[in-house]
Amino acid sequence: MNSSQPPLWRRAVAELLGTGLLVSVVVGSGIAAQQLSPGDVGLQLLQNSTATVLGLTVLILMLGPVSGAHFNPVVSLADWALGRRSGAGLTLPEVGTYVAAQVAGGIGGSVLANAMFDVGTSFSTKERLSGGHVLGEVVATAGLILLIFALARTSRGVLAAPAVGAYIGAGYWFTSSTSFANPAVTVGRIFSDTFAGIAPGSVPGFILAQVAGAAVGLGLLLVLFPSAGQAADDVVIPHGSEAAEA
């Protein structure tokens, strides 16, 4: 790990806040879309995806200099796995801290969105698990991992905010699962029985697909960029104490 990075507690706060606000954007815009465009699922998806693209881009720009703006357990795990050979990236204890903060943030973000729209927090009844959904999550997560680490390896991490936002926004439309691609966001969305929710029974399959997708993405990354692990400290975007305090 790069010793110039902010202390772990600050990075954990950034990951909790970022993941929480991301889920609030996803769930809140889904609720708003339901209320504004009842009966038009296509328009609801457009409204939901547009808000997510913009919100995710802003959150990466805002919090990336502190923690790297992972906001996603599979990104943090991939960062650790890639960086082990070169001594870069997160350590395993740091991964545990990041993941705990991300999951807690995801749940809190869903509760916050429900409260803002006066919708009671309850388990979602929206079943999403099918063969197509599972494949969609594998594809979405593989592409996300490949994108993030390819940008870091080629010193284009400054483009991660718009690029990741654009990719997830596109994934809403080209995958049947609407591109969750994130275990913490998946868990958070259990707690809102609204447009963006997911039933608890669908979650294990989604998370397994996301982990498998991350493995596929890492495999492709190492084929295309064999030395990608050297840039693990710059994922999702470069983050050091100098950047965080500039």
C-alpha cells in the first residue's frame, strides 16, 4: 500500500458515505420515477439510469481523492488480488474494512432514500433471479473491473468518474439485470420494496455472478495489461494524502 494515502479510518468514512449516497441515488431516483411516470417502465428506467450516471460520476470526483472511490467490494477485492505481486493496492485487513463500510453504507443509503420519500423500509419483493440476470451480472461486473483497472494502468484514472458512470448507465440498458455489478449495492437494495429493489432470495445468485464476473474481468485484464497490478494504488482514481488535502 502507498504510505502517502490518508489513514484507513478516513478512507473507510469515504467508502461508507460514497456507497450510501450511491444507493440513495439509485433507490431515490427509482422511487421518484415510479411516482412521476406510473405505468411507463421504460421511462422509469431512463430516469433511474440518468440519475445514477450523474450521481456516480459526482461521487467518484468528490470522494475519490480520499479512498479511491471503490464503493464496491469486488473492486476492493480485485485491487488486493492484483496488487499482491507488486506490493501495491489494499492489504487484506484494509479490504475487510472497505467492504464492511461499503455494505453498511449501502444499507444506510436505502433507508435514507426510503425516508426522503416517506416510504417505509421493508424487504423488497422484486424477484430478479433468472439465467439471463445472472449472465448480465457476470458481463456487467467483468466489464467494470476491466475498465477501472485498464484506466489505472494506462495512467488515465482521471477519466474514471465519467467513464465508470457512463458504463454503468449503459449497463442499465444492455444487461437484463440492469447492471448492479456491486455486492454492497445489491445488499442495500434489499431494503426498499420499490422500483430499484431486489428480493432477498435473488441476492446470493447476483453476488455469486458478480464475483465470477470480477474473476473474468481480472483474467481479461491480465491478458491485455500483464503489469496492471503495479497501478493498484491508483484505483479507482489516484488517492493520496496530497490529493485529498489539495
